[in-house]
Amino acid sequence: MTTKTYTSDNPLYLDYHATTPVDPRVLEKMLPYFTQNFGNSGSRNHAFGWKAEAAVEKAREQVAALIHATAKEILFTGGATESDNLAILGVAEMYKDKGKHIITCVTEHKAVLDPCKHLEENGYTVTWLGVDKNGQISLDELRNAITPETILVSIMHANNEIGTLQPVAEIGKLCKEKGVLFHTDAVQSVGRVPVDVEAMNIDLLSLSAHKIYGPKGVGGLYVRRRNPRVRLAPLFFGGGQERGMRSGTLNVPGIVGLGEACEIARKELGSEAERIKQLRDRLWAGLQKNLDELYLNGHPTDTLPGNLNVSFAFVEGESLMMGIKDLAVSSGSACTSASLEPSHVLRALGVREDLAHTSIRFGLGRFTTEADVDYALQRIVSEAARLREMSPLYEMMKEGIDLETVQWTGH
Amino acid sequence: MDGSLTRRKPRITKGIDMAYTNKVIEHYENPRNVGSLPKEDPHVGTGIVGAPECGDVMKLQIRVNDSGVIEDAKFKTFGCGSAIASSSLATEWLKGKTVDQALEIKNTQIVEELSLPPVKIHCSVLAEDAIKAAIVDYKSKSTK
């Protein structure tokens, strides 16, 4: 194997939670739908339309098969943010006569938090469930939060920052018992861990193509059709595509790509998840072997195979990122985001702010190799060790000073 | 004024390269005077400023000789690249200065030298505070 060299202009990609490259097999299937088969799937009068429609319907089958749904239950959208908005706002509008109470969780993605906030500002009541130190909600708290007014529970399957898997099967069972609809944002979990809308009693599920080696700008929403039949008010109006729930000409090449990405994931998920989990374990073991004072953020076992979110105590996250510019990773540190707050997810876990400042999220995926992991390890270990030599906090810790008792001069 | 054609200042909100000048990167990669001096030594003044939950803590130390000249300066910093660069630069400037001259170092000079963007000005303030704290500590020892 040849060793690749990485630079800040051409870094090693370890941010598979943010997005993934399009799998060449996916791209190959998409290409004809840009050029020769460019038809509008809504054109009923000629072969261009028929071919596009057939491609869309095939993709619907492929998406459905991955999550154990039926093709008619899949809607195509412009991405998972749209899917989340359509699920939450669509249910809220359609079921408002039944009740105006929604339950969600503080560690959700903004695409769920913000539509819920919008509803809260417009006459709905929202219960924001907290999480334990591993990032999971309490089923008892959820049970107690459900009232006769509750119309929807929206809890993500896997968290995008820390990888923690919520107990969706138990949540689904509880919602079923209580007769409340259950939506899950499964953007990070579909294609990475098994998802079964029947076994998990999921009524609505958001998914995205670009997280599973498909193109950006296309997503899906599973909407249960029986037991119960879920109805949604549309977000926008027009040509009445997708059974009136999502007007707009379908993104045929994108949908073909999503379908193929789901097909590949369905066939390869088992072996791929195992391989990626081993790489992730190799990275974590290597870090722990070479560095002390590391803290894992997220659940130790109920987690995505490729996620590793670690706080490097006594090293500021942004300075660590600066030292490993040849690695494309994310930081939970305040300085790298527009807001001056550390990540809302790490805060919800109760991670101390100083540790939240030092967190790095690694996301491993389909094209990550063992050599990549070893390269990343060597770079992170040497840089973290260098910065700790420079860290007054690390020195104080080594001297046995309890940093909690020090009187700091804030600024 | 014709508002439509006025140039907007680029906003630095995200990213690393955008926020760092070459001088900052140079200090970050080759920091000067990293280390520690013996805290108990009467010729050594130690200043520790900042707070871990704010994301930066600077420790700056000076060793002052009998004629009041700063012979040596060391730092350790927990913080972003600009914080490391600000303290590294401060130790460079301190060496060879008298204590009184050192008190004249202003954060604005650090901002200028490193071309720090507005979001990083607090790093320079922290460095100035660290210098002052180290001098206060030294003076409190030498008057004993």
C-alpha cells in the first residue's frame, strides 16, 4: 500500500458525520439522468417522463428496503432538514385539533430544535427532554411527559456529535401504547446501523443521501401508511408531487443516487459497520495508550460504529485543530463555531465547560483505512503532547493541584 | 453615500486559516520560551491569568536580576493559537527590558504585531494582564 501524504490543503478526511463523498458506484447510476434520461418524472405523455418515473420508483423501493418500509411510504425531499421540518410542522398542522403538545430532546439537530421552537412561539407546548451523561433520554421521563394533548414525539436515532444511539425501539413501543406519533431523525444512523421502522414502531423517519455516500440536496421522509396512517400538511404548494405532501419537480438524478446509496448500504452495512468499528476502536485504543486524561463523550457502547468524540483535557480544542490541519475533523470548541458557546450537545451531557472546549469529533467511514487511522493517531498524539507541554493546566495537574479549587481570574 | 457599492469588511466567524496570520502560525509552530521558572525563587515573578472554562489560561514568568532587568521569561498557555502566539511574543519582548519598561507593553502593540482580528483581541489583553500579574508577583516578593 502506498502511503498518502496529507497537508492542510489536502487533509485526511475524518469528518464523515458532516458529509460523505459520493460513492463512484452511486455516481455512475446517476449520470445518465442528467443527460440522456433527463425527463421530468411528472411527464406522463412520453418516454422521457416514463424513464424518469421508473427510476424514481425504483429508488423508492431501494430506500424502503433499507428501512423495512414499503415504497409508497417514502417521500423524496430536498434533504433531511426539509424532512424534519415537514414531519414536525406537517404533523403539528394536521393534528392540531387533537392536541398541541410535542415532545423532543435537547440534543436534537437544529433541524428538529428550530421547527419545535417555531411551534412553541405559535401556540404549541413543547417538552424538551434532557439526557443522561451518555446522551440518552430517560424512558420514564418520556412516559411521564406524554399527555392526552401530545401529538408527536421526535427523538433522533443517532446523535451527530457524539454518536449516541437513543433507545428508539423502546420509544416507539411506548408511543404506540400511548397512541402518539413517533418521528425520528435517522440521518446519522440509516446505512450505518440497522433501522427497521416496523420493529422499532417508527411512524416518521428522516434520512439524507449525502450522509450515506449519495449526493447532497436530496433526502427522504418515511411516512407510515397503516397502523396508523399518518397524514401530513404540506409545507409548500404547487404541482402536487409526492401525493401532495411535497410539491416540486423531483430531483431525479439525486433520487437515483439516494436509491443506489441505500441499495449499497443494505448489502454492505453489516461488514462495513464491523470494519469501521474496528478502526474506531483502534483509534481510541491508540489514543489511550499514548495520552492520559482523555474523556470519551457519548455512550461507551450504544453508539455509531464510526464516531469517536474525545475531550483532550488541558489542550484547547482550537489550538489542537490548528496543529492537525492535515486532518479534517470537527471540534466542539467554542472558537470554531459562530456562536461563542460550546456545543449544546456536550453541555446537555453535563460535560464540564473546560472539557467541552477540548473536544474533537472524529468520524470514520467507508473510505477510511487502517493506514489513515495510524497516520491520524501519530499526528494527534504528537500534537496533543506538544500542546500539553505548553499547557499550564497540565503542569498544575501533574503537580497535584486540583484545578477545581483554583481561583481563576476570568476575563 | 451610496450604500450599495460600499465594501463590506469580511466577517471572521468560522474557520482557522481565516483567523490566523502567518505571524500567529509561526509563533504557534515555533513558540519562544516555553517552560517554567522556579516559582519560589525571589527573583522570579509568576502571573497566571484567564480561566479554563473561558478556554484560555496563561502562565507567564519573569526572572529579574539585581539591576531590575528581566533576564529570562517563560510561558505556558492553554488557549487558541492566538493566545499561544500572544504569550510567546510577550516573552520575547520582555527579555532585556526593565520592569518599568515591561509595564509599558500594551495589548494594542501585540494586536498590531500579530495582526489579530477583532475576535482574538482578548488574547492580547490576556497577555498584557499576564505581564502585569507577573510583575506584581515579583514586586510583592522583592519588598518582603
